[in-house]
Amino acid sequence: FNVSGGKVAVPMEILPSDTEQYVLTVAVTDNGNPPRAISVEVIIHYSFENENSPQFTSEIYNFSVSELASVGLVVFNVTATDADLSLQGAISYSLSGTDSFRIDEQTGEIFVSQA
């Protein structure tokens, strides 16, 4: 970081990391005799844009289910990933178009919901 004229500038690209904030100490000194000084802590929070879409591990999933499958049985698991970091890359699954199955929003497990 560069500090000049009371402005804090970032002279380089901030790359994604596990840290989403910087804590800086900014000090100011006057030209008095004796000189006096004070400092303050500045916390800079940053977040990255959602640059990537989630990607499934397969373009098409095929699976079979017996007509005797019981309600609650896990019949398949879909998997997706997102290259974004932090909350931007968090994935949540949903299923539409059927009442016979449901999906776990966090794991991608597909269950029988009706016999």
C-alpha cells in the first residue's frame, strides 16, 4: 500500500486469498516543536466479484431407479464446483420438474420423495 496526501492506494492487483481484509496503521506527524503524532487503525474489507459460473462434473447424468425404491432412498448424487473463492463460490442445489424426487441443497444427493 502507498499512502500519499491522506490517500491510501493499492499499487498492485489484489489476488484472491483466504484473507478478506487488511489492517493498516496510518500515522500523521505535524511540523511543530516538539512534533506531535497520532495514529489510527484502518481496516479495509474487500470482496471479489462472482467471475465464474458453477460447473457440473458431467453434462448429462443418467441413472435408474427401481419402482420398489423406498421414500428417502438416495438414488444419485450430482456434483458441481465453482472456481470463485469465499461465499462467491458457495454452491446450492435445487431440483424442479418432479415431485417424485428431492435434492439436498448442500450435498447434491437426490432422494426418492414419493413411492
